Amino acid sequence: MESMNLYFPQSVSKIKVTSHKVDIDFKSENEAVIKLAKEEKKGGNKDFILRYVLRGKSIQTGLLLYPGEEKFFLLMAQPPQKITLSDIPPREYLFIVDVSGSMYGFPLEVSKALIKRIINNLREKDYFNILFFSGGSKVLSGEPLPATFENKLKAVSMLEAQRGGGGTRILSALRRALSLKKKEGLSRIIVIATDGYVAVEKEVFDLIRENLDKANFFAFGIGKGVNRYLIEGIARVGEGVPFIATDEKEARLKAEKFLEYIKSPVLTDIKVEFEGFSAYDVEPSKVGDLFYEKPIVIFGKYKTAKGKIKITGKTPKGDFVKIIDVSSFKEDKENIALKYLWARERIAQLSDYRKVGVDTKEEIIRLGLKYSLMTEFTSFIAIDTIRRETGEVVTVKQPLPLPEGVSDYAVGGKRIGGGFLGAMKVSSLAFEEEKIVRRGWKAISKKELGQVYLKGGRFTQKLSMEKVEKLLSPLKKTLGELFKKWGLKEITIVLKIEGGRLINIEVRAYQGKGYKKEKLEPVLKKIKFPQGFTGKIEIELEYI
């Protein structure tokens, strides 16, 4: 990458690249071109890290449009650049705490500490409740309690009394939590603390997806063997970030970030309406609250760039209404990434459901092929060789720089000489060649040049690669002379052996000017295979 074009749905005030020296050219408040500085000749040896700051002291919205065969849009709502306590509306926290047997010990103690911390930081205008679940469930109160000193003390006392025991019935706990009385007009924040030892992930995902407009869901996974699939899946359907801690030290650090992440809703009761804008296949179908640490991003397809998008919600200062005139935004083919973002989101959701028994394989394959994306069933194929009609194979070797700060010893090179290369892989050999030719390393003595080495192949338990190396050893000088004469660099050969005798050979591929089978076969027939051995092996030979 020498340059990149950035397109933002909202106005940007600052862009900073911390990893490379760059030149930044702002084309407008929403567009910038970033080029690597001339001195960054080896910029490809490390990650490219870019940070940006949006302009504006209020909630910002924006829209990007891509006019391909299928038209895609991205709608985004970002929180203000800075917020104060007055920008945070009253909140209702509902804590769902796993007190099953698997949570006994440090996982439950971490949960207690996390929830106590949140409760102690609540303001008097906030409300809260706690639901404990294992095989059954029980609640602190039938309705949300105001965050008074007395109610906090009552909650902490009940929390401290939990010890852990029984099964993990999270689905029934979530259903009961959603059925509990809600404090109208408040942002409901549901915090789930669990190790996730359950087998009802699909039902949990469905329940959360269907209730995103009623509550915000955040999961904190705790334990040595956390069900990451459940925690990450809850985060995905809840349009959030997963938090997982596997030990007490990590839990303390993650808990601080978790507290910051969930504490600041700035726009609640959000509704997104499409008025004359022909949107379809929209993800997510329902929208939660806008948090200071969690912007809202909506992907979808559309037919024509006409109509309006209406976003409404509530802030501490009153109702929020934003009307976006779609026709005032440019349809830009440079926004081609939108279709891949939409497809990735859809594939991720389908993959979540497939892992719990729903048959989504064909749809994942269809999307992967249609949008040229890697999935668990579709892959990119890197072809580093070209096989010509003559059978010659031409290998394309592309040297890559080592990551910045990584020693050359990371290549894992071995000394070649005094024997064969052994079980060295093709990639390792390619690096070894680069060392010899380009860096002048004295990995091979002059006496050892001009010989044939066994690079790899397919072997059997009775006739391993190590054994074949020893059997080939007396012939390497003769083979080297032939390879040199023919201009042959590499060759892959199948050897058919009966009763310890080589019957015939079949050349599968080669690289170089050519070879003569009638000359090569008699040499290989001199190999003394173990008596009684019958079968086929494949050997890959290289001339160095």
C-alpha cells in the first residue's frame, strides 16, 4: 500500500497515523488521501495504525452509498466528542448473575466485585435490579429499585451471600429478566456475568436480537474455560464488544474497560424509519441505545437513492430528531467496501447459528462466492506455480520483509550440507535459498554444491523420509551431474516398488529446461529398497 483513500459518513477533525510517516491530504471534511512518505521504503514490514477524531460537540450522523449492481448503504450515528455527567440520562441496570456450580470460586467472586463496583457508582436517579440464576432463578426485587444507599446495601448483602451450585439455565433467566417490570423512559442495560456453560446459544441469540429495541445487552465472560462462542455471539447480536477474563489479574483490567463501556448511554429509545428510501436486507433489524463507547452502525441494500431516513431518540436535554435527505448524499463507486462489510456481517451471523445446529452452510457458501470472501467453506487459493503444457513447473518466489523488530533468526534456517535437507518444508527451503543467493551466507561449502537433495514427498511408515534419504545418498553425485546437464532444478517423481525392486517411475512435475526419463530411471533403479517392500512413494528432488 502506497496510498489509501478514506471516506467518512461524518466530518473528521483529526487523522493521526502512529505507525508510519505519512502525508495526509484532506479533500473535504469527509474525505482524505493518505500516502506513505518517501522515507518509508520498508513500510510493509509492520501494521498500519490509523486513528481519527470526529468533528462536533453533538451527536453526529452520516450516510455512505455504493451504486453497484446491488446498491449498499451504511448509516452511522456517533456520540459527541466529549460528554459530561449531564449528558448521561438516568439508567436502569439489570444484572443477570450466573451462580451455578461452574462459577464457584474466582469466577463468582469476580462477578460480585464487578457488580458491586457498578452499583456503588450509580446515581440516585438511576435504578437497578439483580437476577441470580443456576437451575432456577431469584430476583432482588419484582421491580427496579432506586439507587439509594439502603437499596445498594440490600443488593450487596444478597450478592455476597451467593456461593455457586447447580446447573446453568441462562435462557429461562433471560426470559424472566425481560418479563420483569421496566422503568419507563430509562435506558435499560442488561449485564450478563457468566462462564457460558450452556447449550442453548441459538435461542439466546434469537431472544437478544428480538429485544434489541427494548434493552441493551452486555456479556462479561469469566473463567478458565469460558464459552467464548456464547459471549462473542451475544456481543455480535447485541452490536457490541465481547469482554472475557480467564484469571483474576485479567479480570481486574477487563472490568475497568467494561465499566467504561456500559456506563454512558447518550441517546435512548432510538427509532430508525425509512421514508421513501427503498431499503432492504438491513442489519441489524432493531437498534439499541447509542453509547459514548459504542456507535451505531446500520448496513443494508437499497434500490434508489431517494427519500429520507428519520432517526429519533431521547437525550437528557429532550427529544432528538434527525432527518437525513438521501438524495443529498453522493452515490460513490469508491465506497465498494460497503458490500463486503454487509456480507461479512451476514456471514458472521449465519456462522453463529451454524455452530449450534442450524443448517446455514449453503447460504454461507453462496455469500462467500458471490462477494469473494473467505469463510469456513470458501478460501482464496494462492498459486505460486504455473504448469506448462510440457509439464514444466515455473515457481514464482515473492520475497517478503521480516516484521519490524523480528530477528533474521526467526526464519528458522538450517545448515545445508553433509546430508539431505530432511523434513524441511518448501517455505523454509525458499528462505534458505534467499539466504544463500542474496545474502552470501556460507550455508553450503563449494564441495556440497552441484548435488541433489531430497526436499519432501509422500512416504509410508515402513519407508520413511529418513530411510529414503540414506538410500539416495550414494546416488546424489550422479543425479547432480544429470540435473546440471539437463538444466533441471526440481522434479517430483512417483516410484512404484514391488518386492523391494523399483519397477517404474512417473514424473508428476518438474522445473527447469527438461529431463530424460530413459536416463533417470536406470539411476533410480540402483536404489536398494528393503526386501519385501511393495507400494508407491513420491519424492521431491532439488538441485542446488
